[in-house]
Amino acid sequence: MAGKKVSDFEEMLLRSADQALAIARGELEAARVTVLDSRDVAVLPPPTFTAERVQMVRKSMNLSQPVFAELLNVSVSLVRAWERGAREPEGASQRLLQVAEQDGGYIVKQMVLLQAPRRAGASESRREPEATRTKAKSRAMAQMRHSDKALGATASKPGRTKSR
């Protein structure tokens, strides 16, 4: 009798592993989704960013102030003010800087559209026309919207634990 229970357990375990693989591949939707809320977790406050720390984060990502500002969705003058120490990042900017500090390479890879490298000897004053840069941004935005729609079709809506 003990052998039968182990056999049933093994079969159930194998079925469960097959289901987990199917969910990971996107072939099957999870039957239950757990969403954490304030009863389950305590979110730590974001760290304080000094002028030197902001500049270190930006430079570690190898970004100019204008590109860094665009990535954080803030003005270039605000990034300059942070780096001069005239202002300190606050709110969502602190959290974005924290994420950038922890894994800036991933952020750059996911959110910065790299253009073709400039030719050696090309003059800095001969920059790419604004229209060409705008078209490249538009294409990137269209790709992101397409990706978001695909993700939205498979993502479940927030809520406590759901069973299907």
C-alpha cells in the first residue's frame, strides 16, 4: 500500500512539473496568482542621492546628461541641478536612480535605442538630422507598444489570490 501512495505522489509531482514548464513557456495560464499587498510586505524607502552619487550613476551607464534625463523622464536642467547639488532627487526619481544604480546596464539595453556609430574623422557638428532621430524614436516606440500589447494579453490583473 505504501508503494501505491509513492507512485501517486510521483505521478502528481511529474504532472505538476509539466504544468510549471507549460506556464513558463506561455502555453498554459497559471491557475493561481498571488499579489503582495501592504499586509504582506514592508517596502523600504529609497536611498538619498547626493550630487556625486547621481553623477556616478550616470557615468557608470556611460550616458550624457541629456540622454540620462530622457531615460529618467526629467529635464536636462534638473539632472544638472542634481549633479551640482542645487537640488536633490525626490519621489519616483529616487527609486529610478536606485534601480539604475543597481542595474544600469540592463536599463540601457532595454530602453536606449543605440544609433549607428559615427565614422572616424566625422565632424561633431555634422550631427544626424532631427527628422532621422525622430523617425528612429517613433519606430522604437511602436515596437515597445507592440511588446506591451503582447504582454498585456498574457498578464493577469492585480488582485489578491485568484483561483480559476
